Amino acid sequence: MTRFLTPIMRRQFLHLAAGAAVLPLAASAASGQTVPANPPSKVSAHPLAERLATYAHNLRYVDLDAATIERIKSHLIDTLGCGIAALDEEPVRHCREIALAAAHGPSTVIGTGRRTTPDLASFANGAAFRYFDLNDVYVGRAACHPSDNIAPCLAVAESEHASAADLITAIALTYEINCRLMDAFDMSTRGWDDATVFSPPAVALAAGKLMRLGPDKLAQAVSLAMNDHIPMGQTRAQGLSDWKGLADAEAGRNAVFATMLARAGVTGPAPIFEGRKGFFQMVSGPADVNVEAFGGRGNQFKIHECGMKAYPVVVFAQTAVVASIELAKDIRQLDRIAAIEIATTPRGYQSAGKDPEKWTPKNRDTADHSLPYIAARAMFDRDLNNESYSAEKLRDPRILAFMRKITVKEDSTFAPPRGSAPPIRIIATLADGQRVTQLVEKMPGFAGQPMSRADIERKFRSNIGKRWPKERTDRILNSLWSLERLPDTRSLLGPLTA
């Protein structure tokens, strides 16, 4: 995929400084972007799993306003496009072959027209959706990809012959649970994979709702999904592997299977959060989760605070791509640069600028989480796309030498980017001592500046590329934008055969 932000759009969110000259930021700060953590709730005598189950059981399609339904369709279209773009990638192909070889079932594997069991379809499709790291993102206390959980919703909805309204409600639910729990806990400081850890309860509740389970079995599904599926943070530390893009697909598969067990009557450890050896005690530490503040009943749904990516890089580097391209345009001759300092948020530093492996990335998974590589490649190519991670480009001696001029530091003065794109500042020191600074604090696609339908369609078409004729893409987009009018979801993925 190539970039789909036009030069005019870039000028709307760049804040540049060259020496003493500073250009003003063209994009105005959007209102409502600072999202406080859940307000304190009264101490509840009911276990958290039961309160989450009650919320999930009571949520109805009529609780979703038109703007929320529009955002759900937007994120679904974006996610499907990301998945189709990755169909030919080797790890995605392996996941798909395993899913289709193991069993037959009612759930479609995207791109094939063939079906397997709901849990395996969830895994194969989730691997495709996430692989290019181009699907959506939520930036709260940490960052996660809520659209990873769309794959399980699609698989279970198809197997249950659910209506489109049921599917839309389930997607709203899984976003809500994942993002609200992300806000309530700080997992990465304890070494856990915060990008994945709350997918099991979110998927279990969404899958259980599609299975029409009552509150008790929904709570059992949460317990079964969580107890044995707490992921370690090594997934996203040092040199990264294929698992970086597959971990959430596996979390979804486990959660769907756990929910199938709960429907059959299998019970799980309880109370899973508050127990003597439960989640609070062994994993997270205590937290207060105010379920009454969740979406619906006049409260906004969290999907409105989720962003869509313009580039296939970690969220903390989205703004770095833009800053690097503009820096290169301003300096013109990159051999004039003696040193580069990249300042990012503390989370950005931990994720993409701390480990030595980020200066010598051996594979795509490490490179798309490397601020030095992303900045260098964007400066040399004036772009950053899926082709930026070819083996030839990763070994490019010009880039490797240039990266040795780059240092990365955390800037604690950057405000926590709740719902917004994490800011970046890049300072280039030239051979003659001149300093050129570029600061990017906001960009389209995030809360307050969501992508329009035209933006989403442009990205979708870029992801599809030449795989289909334009007329077919037009028909598919028209169908997806009319999702709520489909009688059921069994025909949703069929037209996406590669």
C-alpha cells in the first residue's frame, strides 16, 4: 500500500521549524481528545466478570446511535482491506492452510470461499487483518488494535446465522470492553503484552453475545478465556518475530473456543479478577473498573476514540513518517546531516527506540517497530509503504549507515496521547551546525479528525490494488456501507474471495 494522504492533508497537520523559523500548526486541536481514565465507581460487591457479563447481555443494537454504527462500518471496511492486502504473505498463508486443513465448519476464511470452525476462522482471518500493522489503533494508557477482535465477531456471527445488527452490536461491544479495560490497567510496566491481554475477555463477551448466552455463561466464558491466556511482553521487545502480528489472532481463537466451552456448560475459575490467585493479585494489581461509564445510556462508545493508520508502522511512528518526509524535503541533500535526534513519548521510546535491535532490523516485524529505520527509510524514499520492508531494503547499506546518526529519546513533556496520534519531534543537526526541527503533534485519522468515507475508500482501494477490477470493488464497498440492511452475515465474506 502506498500513502493515501495528499500533500494538502499533510499541510493540515505539520508543525515545522527550521532554525529559528517556525511554521504554525495548520490543524486546529480537536475537542474532546483528552480522555480521562474511567471515573471512580462505588465499590461493588459483584465480581468484575459478572458486571462485564451483565453489561454485554444488556447491550442492544438500539443503544447504538447512527454515528457509532457509521464508525463500526468504517472500521470494518478498513480492517477487511488490511486483511486482503496481506493474503499472500507467508505467515498469513501458513495460518490459513492450518485453519483449513484441520476441520470443516460454518465460518469463512477470508479470500478463499472455504469454511472451517469458528475458532480457526477467527485465527486465520485475524492473522491477515493484523499482519501489515496497518489496521486501527486505540491509544489510551497503552496502545492496542481493537479491530483485531473483528475477526472473531465475523466468524461467530456467520456460524450462528446472526443478523447484521447482531454483528454490529458485537463489534461495538468488543471495542468497548477492550478499550475500557486498557484504560483501567497499566500492564506494560509489569512486563505483560498490553496490546493483547484484554482481547480474551472482549472476544469472549462478543462471541457469547452472538451465541445468545445469558449473563452466567458469559461470565464463565470470561473466566475460561482469561485464566490460561495472559501474554508476555517479550512479544514486542528486542528483535520481533512473526508472533508480533499473530498474537492477537491467537488470543481471539482461544476466546472463541473458551466461549464454546462455556456454552456447553464448562465452568471457569472464579472470581477471575478478584480471586486470591486471580488477575488482580497475580498479574495486574488492583483496579477500579466503572462499568456504569461504558458506552450506551448516554455515554459515548470508545470506538470514536480509535484511530486509523495511514502508514504500516507502529502507532508511535505514524507522525514520524510525516515529519521525516518533510524534513528530507526541507534539507534536500541528506548527506548534509551530521546527526538526528528523535524525541517521542515514553511509550514510543519503549516500543520503538530503546532496544539495540531497532538499529539493525533483520525482518519486517522489527523494522515496522523501529523509529530509526522508519525515519531513515521515509527520508530516503519520501514515502513509507509495504515495499519498504523488502529484504533488499532492510539490508540497504545507505540506510544502515544513516541510522547510525540517529538517536532516540523519550520526552516526558509530551502529553499522553489519549485517543490522538502520539507526537514526534525530529531535530537534524547539519554539518555546518544548523539545526532543523520538525514537530508533528496531530494527524488525520485519529480522534477529532476521523477519516471520511472518501479517505477510507481510498485506503481500501489501495490495499486491494489490482487484485480485483474497479467494478467489483465498487459493489463490495456499496454492500459494506449498507451492512445494517443485510438480513444475515453468512454472505458477508463470500464476495471477498481473492
